[in-house]
Amino acid sequence: MAEQGLRELVGRVMIDPEFLQALVRDPYTVLADYELSGEERASVLQAIAKLSVTPQSQQARAFQTALVKRWAT
């Protein structure tokens, strides 16, 4: 798989629930396929950590919202 960026990662999370669950289970393996800066990687990992208290049906939106808030500031 070609390396991808943050935008592609968030887009895939939004449309592929199985991908999101793989990301939550093993973020380092999944993120290896994505070209992210250190700051982006840290933000993704923080967003994933917050998903443990989020109902599964709302995780994709919560993940997207966390990253949008982070990068909008």
C-alpha cells in the first residue's frame, strides 16, 4: 500500500468500520501505512485513546471530531 496522509486516514475511518476497529486494536501497525508527521501521529493516538469510552456506533464521528478540533486550532 502506498503511504497515505492524515486526510486519507480520517476518510477511511469514516467509511470503513472494520478499518476503525483495526486502528483501535493495533494503531501502530495500521499507522505504519500512513505518512504522518510526529504531531499528526500523536494526535491520532490521542484520539484513539479517547475512543475507549465512546460507544462503538459513535467512534468514527468522535475520531473525526477530535482530529478536526486539533488541526483547526
